[in-house]
Amino acid sequence: MVIAREHRGGLKESMETARTFETKEDMIKYYTDMWSEWEGKKVKITVSDVITYDNRIGWNTRYILCDGSAVGMCDLDYKGN
């Protein structure tokens, strides 16, 4: 399972946007659709290779990138609470 959150405000505000996905591909499609609509053009969503453990929330965090700019964070191996 994958969990992702938007990059906004502080951790509390960002966590309010957290949602789970069955696969990495499902998450990429969701963010591609959302950001393509927002930007008014097709965007490329990728996930960084760099993993940083965030002990505040227990995630192995990677950045979600939209055309190279960070728009969110995710954990590709989320086990749930």
C-alpha cells in the first residue's frame, strides 16, 4: 500500500491531505490528473529515489515531484496503523 500527502503548510496541514492508494501507479495517476488540471497542461509526476525516515509519522518518505518540483510526500511501503 502507498500513502501520500500534499506538500503544504506544516505537518498537521499536510497530513490532513493524506490518502492511501493500492499501488504507486494509482498514486501517480491521481497526482497527474490533479496537477494537469491545475496547470492546464499535461504534467509529469515522478517519485524521488531518496528515502528519509520521518519518525514523527513513521514514514519512509520520498518526494512526489511534478515536472521536477516537490508537490507532496509519500511512503511506497506503508503498512498502515
